[in-house]
Amino acid sequence: MHRQIFLKQNKKQKYFDFDKYYNFNKPIKNQLFKTNFFAMSTVVMKKKLVIDNGGFNEFFQNAQDYDLWLRIGNSFKIQIIKKYLGYYSERAGNITSRPYHRKFKNLFCILYQNKNDVNYLIVLYRFIKIIFTLEWFNFIFM
């Protein structure tokens, strides 16, 4: 995994240091359940690991990668390159720019499917974090 620069539609750049969210001393799945700190384009892994864990679930319109990371769980080790080696450009029509209510539904389904694999406090934390986001408030009140 490496760091990434996120190019927003408004031309602003956001720098993602994914490694600051990862603690080598804690189980990966618990950490991922709290925050998805992987970006699909920054991850390299063996194809066999993806296939052995059922591949990407095409049922989800977004968050397929997050679903896969949680299903893989603690069966992989993370190596981090602390350099910005990639860009992700937000644009109309890509997954990042889709309406939040679609992301919201998929995240709830994914987290619900994995709820028994982590401490219930982590589950509660994550559900609250999803509900109280700026995107969700904008969707409801705008």
C-alpha cells in the first residue's frame, strides 16, 4: 500500500497518508471496521487471496473493495510505502461522486454482515460514524 493524492472536482487536493491509520500491533479487521484506510488503487495483493475470499461482490454499487478487505480479515500482512505514488480523481459518474444514500445502504449491509467478527463497541462506533457524517446531513437536509 502507498500514499495517495485525492484530486477533488473543485481542483483541491487532499493528501491521504493511509499509514497513519494503521497500527501494526492490532488486528487488521478491527481497524478496517472502524475506518477503511485502504484505497483500491494503492493496494497490491496476490490474486489467489482475492479468489479464495470470494472476489468482489458485484451486488454492491460501491464499497466492493471494503467488503473484500473485511472478508479477507486478518489473513494478510500490510507493507506500507510512505510515498505518494498515485492519484485518484473525483469526477461526475465515478463511485466517489455517487449520492451518499447509495453508499450509506451498502456500508450498512457490509458492516452488518461482519458485525460478529469484531467487538460490539466497534460495531456501534462505526454505525454512529456513518450516520453522523456531513454527507448524510447534506443528503437529509438539503
